[in-house]
Amino acid sequence: MKYKLLGRSGLKVSELCLGTMGFGTEAGWGADRDTSFAIMDAYANAGGNFLDTANIYKLGTSEKIIGDYISNHDRDHFVVATKYTLKDNITNPNASGNNRKNMMRSVEASLKRLNTDYIDLFYLHIWDDITPIDEVLRGMDDLVKQGKINYIAVSDTPAWVVAQGNTMAELMGWSRFVALQVEYSLIARTPERELIPMAKHFGMTVTPWAPLGGGVLTGKYLRGEQGRIKPESKRLNDRAVAITRAVVEIANELGTSPGNVALKWTMQQGFSSIPIVGATKLSQLEDNLKTVDVTLSDEQLKRLDAASAIELGFPGEFFREEGVRTNVFGGFYDRVEKRD
């Protein structure tokens, strides 16, 4: 396993992040404690140090399992990321959302479940569209100053909100978001319209969730295997099937698994990206770990792009029009260096 810098920070994290949403057996699925420990053992033995969880995952069991594990290992080796926003009860109107009160109560509960004095990376989980972004950032910065969290991040939030927040944080001298977690995969590329360009501009690392499209891109549904995705899901429509077939074809060329191809695609898109690989079985993690030894050629990347391309809409498509480029660059478009 190699290590990447998380956003503009000096924090070193492994190139694959272990997703632990399935640690626990609540709701009739997931990995029990022993299996979860075995998965974390295999991940750590491969050099992995980046664990992703949330207060709500398996009703808090995910955090408890991680807490039990890191308590018996080198806590400082692991970069533990958790999140706040989502409800942990339905009797208190402030037990959910982005507000400061929920943030403070949530982080204290997470610290207890994780059995640790500090959280390495703390995410806003989902934007509630009512809490001012300055309230969020000031609260997170206070937690950094208190030593309860080290870095802050944001998930599932509009690009303009994140941009406003990071700009305000820079002006105020507050901690800035270093990572952006969004759904991103070959079958979910809409973050390329606004979110990913924004992340690149602010030097944020993207941590894609569902990089395998809920398991679709492993090819198991093409093989007739069953999963948790409902038949009417967009992840199983004609477009998704065509994309998956392209993934399987390239996997066969490389002698690797379709999952490895799909994961590697998210890592070779020209921006800092660390996919979150979830696992409820040791065999799933073992296959995902092989991704680090896979390299997609330029030709294979072009084929995957062609199979999965989306319309950028306005203004993305507008900027690509030849007439617009001619007028904006005065005929020098191909001779002017572009920013990454």
C-alpha cells in the first residue's frame, strides 16, 4: 500500500480507505465482530491505515467495533474518520442535522463509542440546507482547538456550499475542509459537473463512496448472482449494464477482477481520489486490495470513458464548444497551458 496526502494537509493516508458501514449485523446483514476484526487485520497487514465510519452506521455498532479494535492495537497508526448529521433518535429535534448542538453531542458520543480521545477526520455527513455554513465551520474549528478532532471534511453537500465554506474558513483563519466524500463511480459520474472541479480548485481529496456502484461493477449481477440492489434501481438499467460489460471486458484483458478495474478507474482520473472500499467478507477485502497492483492504459481509460460518459450540461458543455474556445482564447486554445 502506498500513502497519499489528504487534501492540503500533511496527513498521510493509505491509497484505499476501508469502509465500515457493514460492521455489525443490525438490519439483518453485515459482518459480526470477529469478521470485522479479521477484515481490519487484513487491511492493516496490507499497510492500510484509513478507516471510515459514521455515528449512524449499524446504529453505532460500527464505531464500537472499531473502538474495540484500535484499543488493542496502535491507535496512532490508524486515521479514523467518522461523521455527524444523521439521527440517533427521533424524540429530539436537535438530534439530527448540521447544527452546532447536534455536532457537539454527536462527537462526544462518537468518542465514547470509538473509545478514543480524538477523531482524526470529522465529516459533515449530509447537508441539511438550513444550518449556516459558518456555524458548521466555527463549531468544527472549536473541536479542532479542543483537540477532539484533527481535520475536518464534508460529504454529500452542494459544491457552492463547500466553496463558500472553504473561502470563509481561509479568511477567518479556521480549519478548512481537506476531503470531500461523494458517490462517484463509472455509473455515477455527475460529480464531474461541479463537485470534483471544486475539490480540485481547493486542493481537496475526493473519497468516493459506492465506487463499485453497490456491487454492480463487480459483474455479479451479470452473472445472475443476487444482492441488495432492487431490480428497478438505476444501477441495473441498460446504461449500467453496458458499462459493467466494458469493465468485465477490460478485467479479462488484464487478468484481474472487474471490481479492481472499477476501483482503479476512480484512482486514475487526474485528481486526488481515495476510494472507500466496503467489505463484510474477508474475501471481498482481499480482492479489493489487489487494486493497488492494477494499472489501466490510456486506451482502456478511453474505452471506459466512452462507455460511461455523461453530459456535463451548462456551462460544462458550453465551455467545450469550438466557437466559445476560439473567442475566449483568440485561437490560442491548443497552445496555452491549462491548469490541473
